[in-house]
Amino acid sequence: MTSATLNSIEKREAIISACLEMNRSGINQGTSGNISVRDGDGMLITPTSLPYNEMTVDDIVWMGFDGARNGGRRPSSEWQFHLDIMMAKPEVGAIVHAHPTAATTLSIMEKSIPPLHYMIAICGGSDIRCAPYATFGTKELSESALKALDGRSACLLGHHGMIATGNSLSKAMWLAVEVETLAKQYLGCLPFGEPPLLSEEEIQNVISRMAGYGHGG
Ligand code: 13P
């Protein structure tokens, strides 16, 4: 089911269960992540600093692309990049931001993930870029993230964490796990030196094959 087919209450419930899943699976710790889902002329986003196991549907904040806001709680401190990504990329239906250990370790080292495994292609190209550091919650961070997301569905944020996007919340959650897996694989290789890489041509070949992969629909 895509986010466009869910009503607002279902979207709010889906956001809360994704938050809980994010911590259960270990891709996030505490309340350091945040999630948004496109909703009409705006988005639904997690409130700032509220433990996920205390979150109710009424705590999720609606923010319009025109700056309107609806809800009793303050939105995530990272609302700026969620909003800017949604506005810049109409194909994005949901955004997951988290601080997974392996991806964050690479981001601390200011390292992008190179084409070490063909699965890198699921992010849209031959690398997962690491955006230069900017302070959390700033327009500067949002601009840095948008550049790193050019032609990509995920990126690392220098000295911070990771962003994964998808046309639905389940796709964005799936991608977040895959990015963390690629980060773990890269970290596993590094003690042996920089790994041999796949060519740009092969990554493009994989992208074409992936378009016809699976059960369709
Ligand atoms: P929020 O609790 O405000 O969503 O912030 C957590 C975070 O990830 C900051 O980068």
C-alpha cells in the first residue's frame, strides 16, 4: 500500500509503528531519529524528542508546504530537511532519518559508500554520498542533504546519521535497513584496505535489471 492510499489516521499509526520498528531493528537508538509521510499539501512528521513508546496519533504533527502547522506538539527538529526533500522530490512519499551505528560511523569518517556491492544501485546510482556536516535542524543541513540526494534515494549526513526516502513508508524503512547493511559491509572491508569496486557501467546495468526484478506492480 502506498502512502497516497492511506488516510491520515492510518498514516499516523504507520509512522508510530515504523518508529518502534526502527528501534527494535537497531537502526536507531532512543529518539534520535524521525519519520515523515507525505499527506496532501504537506506532511505528517514525528514530534521532537518524544519517546516512541509514548507516542500517540495525536502527537504526530502536520506541516504544510506553505509553512502551516497543525498539532499540539512541536515537530521534529529536523522538519526543515523533511519538508525541503518532499518539496524538491515529488516522487518521495516518506522519509526516514536515523543514526544507525555503521552508517553513522562512516559519516563520522566523512566517507561516502562506494560501489562495493551491486545492491548500492537500489539508491539510484553508484554511491551513497556523505553530505558535508552542518548543524542539526538548520537550513544549511537541509541544503547539504539535498545536494547529496541529487539522483539518489538515500545519503549519509556527515558526523550525524542517514536519510532514506521511498515512495511509501515501507519502502523508506526497507531502504534504511539496506543502507545500514551496505555500511556494515564497507566497514567489514576497510580493515583489509579499500575494497575493489564495481564499474559505473555495471551499476547502470544492475539498475536496468532491477527495473524488471520481483513480481511487478
Ligand atoms: P528530533 O527528536 O527533534 O526528531 O531530533 C532527533 C534528531 O535526529 C536530530 O538530528
